[in-house]
Amino acid sequence: MTSWRRVAFLLLGTVAWAADPPEFTAAGVALGARPARMLVPGRLLTIYGTNLGPAPGRCGEAIPLSAYPTQFCGTRVLLGDMPAQLLYVSDKQINFKVPQDLPAGLTAVRVTYDGQASRPVEMQAGFETTTVALEGPAFSGMPVWVKIDLPADFGDSIRYPFNLGPAGLGCHQLELRRDGQEIPLLPGANWMRFGFGIGGNICGSYSPAKEEGSRLPLHLLFKLEPGRYEVRYTLRSMPAGIYSTPDSVRAQSQWTAIDIQPASPGKRAAWLQSIRQRAPQNSAELLTDLLPSLLGIPDDASFDILAGYLYHPDAAVRRYASNGLFYWPDSFVASLLKALRTSRGPSDVVDQYLSHSNSR
């Protein structure tokens, strides 16, 4: 091939490559490692796709940190008719800031590069809300879980159980009222009455589950009789009751109506019997579901099941089971734990409970 033909071929190849328009999908508009649910004003987002801008190193200047432009190296991001500020531009990735004054509603997101425009991708613009709802039909005398939907900024911050807070809710707070009257916390929900010690994140979780969590046990905090209630969820920067102030609120739901139905006769007894027969030992299941579901109603049957987990090989399970003892009267627990220690031998959490009980 002659030199002029080789040059012409390369130029044609460059033109053909540059003529391809930018491409991306709604799933490619991301907040961190996950797809963005909304275009929240002021939020930093990323677009992943192809032909979004120049390849790395092909644009000689870096984006100035002092004032992010709305156009860089031939690339723009348009939200409706509003240009977004650009923080980083390449052929496969754009980091941008959603305009602070972007109006709420369905918005077309487009990328233009060197005069070529992508197809519009429609996304909802506005501010995300925090919601709380029953996980499923709820019955008195049975575990009642609520599901929390937090704005994406808070990621997977719900990973029950947590280190501190009433009933191990950490920096998450549930309030309950009926006919406008606040329902008080169960006495057994105070899991810090023997004091506490912690290093690291005071809002931290010790859940071994790897999947994202979104549920909290309402029945560990309140006595739930049949009827209609209103529940409200709050995320705080400190556990409720520990230096918590009004300015510690990070997210909060509206008061939301829930219904607790009367349980059929024998429903709880049959459920407890199924636990005895299955006798689960997996730490993740015990800490995130079974033990929290078991507690809250201090009867003999649930105590018998709980007592066995005071000897579980996982220290986190023993710790959680020990906190659950607070739902029963101290004198009742101390008497049975002394007998248990005689029959089964020592356990760190059994010894600790009895030590605190004897010192009071």
C-alpha cells in the first residue's frame, strides 16, 4: 500500500471511529457501585458506556479542580436542557454532578461528544424519601419485622444486629404510637443496662450476613396487641439515647400506619415447636433472623430455646443470646442459669450475666 493510501485509510478509520455516537443505558448511570435510582440535585454520579469522550491521554489538559466545567474535550452531559458539571471524562466513563436546581420529574439524560449525541435515557429527578412498612402480614404474639427503604446515599447501612442501642438497633430508631399515644419501649429492650464497651464505629454492626439488609425487629421494642398503629423510622448519627440530639437525625420516614392482626390459637406454640425440631446452628441465620424473632415475648418455651444458644461456638451468637435474657425477670434468669451452669458447665456469657446480677 502506498504511503498516501495508508494515510487516507488511517484518516478514514479515525473518522469512522469518531462518528460513532455515545452509548449508555439507565443501568450505566451509577451511584458508586450500584445503579442510581434517581437524579438527586447536588449528587455526584457516574455514567459508564462507550464513546462518551476521548480515550485516556488523548485530551492534554486535566479538568480544573477549582471550577468543574460543563464541557470538556468535546463532551457534555445534559439533564433535560441543563448541562451538568464534569469531574472526569473518558471514552468509557464520565463523573458528573447533578445540577442543584434540576427540577423534579422525568428527565432525559444525554451525552454529546464531538457533535454526536446519545439516545436519551429517561430517569426520575428529585429527592429520595425514607419509608417504613411491614415486611408481611403481622400477628400478635409473633415476630413482627419492618422493612426500611433508605435513600441510596446511605447504602447498606441496615445490617441488624448492631453493637449498641435498644434491642441492638444501633443508630436506627423505631417509634410506635396508637391513637396518638406513644407506646413505651419494652423493659427488656434496654440491652445496655450492664454498661457497654466498644471500639471503632459506634453505629457498627456485627451481622455476619454478606447480603444487603433492610429489616428491623419491631417486636423487640414494643408489646404489640391486635390493632392499628403508626410507626416511624429514624436514622441517627448516634444510637438512640446515647448523646442523641435533634441534629443527629440523618434520615426519617413519615409516620406510617400498620395493622397487627390477632393470631390464631396455637400459632406461636406451633412455630416454637418447629424451631426446636430444626435446631438451626448457622450463625448468620441465628443473628439476623431466628434469635431476633424468638425474643420479645418472655415465655418458658422461648427461654428454653434461647438457653441452648448461650453455649453456641460463635461468640457473637452467645453475646446476642445473652442480651436476649433481659426480657425475663432477673431473679427468674439467675435461678435457671445457675442450674444450667451446674448441668452444662461454664459459659462466658452465663458467668458474665450471673456476675452482674450478683453485684446488683
